[in-house]
Amino acid sequence: MRRLLFLCTGNSARSILAEAYLNHKEAGWRAYSAGSQPTGRVNPLALATLAAHGIDPGAPISKSWDAFAGAGAPAMDLVVTVCDSAAGETCPIWPGAPRVAHWGFADPAAAQGPEEARRAAFETAFREISARIDRFLAEEGAA
């Protein structure tokens, strides 16, 4: 089983959506997520969006990317940043020298306004992330 680490700054929304979706696909990849500056909590709207799509994310936590950079960390095959700010940061040196990629998505957690508008932002992010993951799996021959 290949391993993929999704990175974002806060590890509360986009990377959580990506991790849960890829693991839900059961496509020969095990996904993880982390953040450069984790918020310490998963955004409840990310969890609600996953539930609306029948995806059980398990018990995700917002955690630092340091958990994947030290000795004893699982070696990744691919590290994907899902936000522009994390892509611009100096990342740790990852064990196993994985491939790296950037798939930028707007931050649904930054959406303002009534709850309906914020939910719509999470739905848009989920659709874009799941479509990108589906394309990736098709390219990798695992779909």
C-alpha cells in the first residue's frame, strides 16, 4: 500500500477532506494529513460535509507535519500540499524522499457569512478535491 500525505497550513479542512476521501476510495493508497501550523481542531463543517457524502473520516485530528518528518515516521510515497501558503513554506525533509506535488484549493474555512454560505464553500471544496483525487487515481492506474 502506497502512502500519501496531504498538507495544509491549519490541517482543519482541505487536508482533512482529502485524507478522508482518498481513504474512502480504498484505491491502494493510505492517506494522512497534517499542517504546518495546525489549528488543533478539525472544522465541524469538514466533518459534516464528509458525512453528507457517506464518508466516515474516523477520528481525525489537526496535527503538525512534524509527526511525519521525524525518526520512526512512516515513509511517504507522495506529499501533496493543498493550500498555497503551505506550498510556499519550507517543508521538512521527508523520510524516504517522496515525490511532491501541489494541488491548490480555496480555503472553505475562510468563508464568511451565514451558515448556508459556509456549508456551500465546504461542498465546493469537497467537489474540487474529490475530482482531483479521482483524476490522480486514474493517472496512477488505481481507479
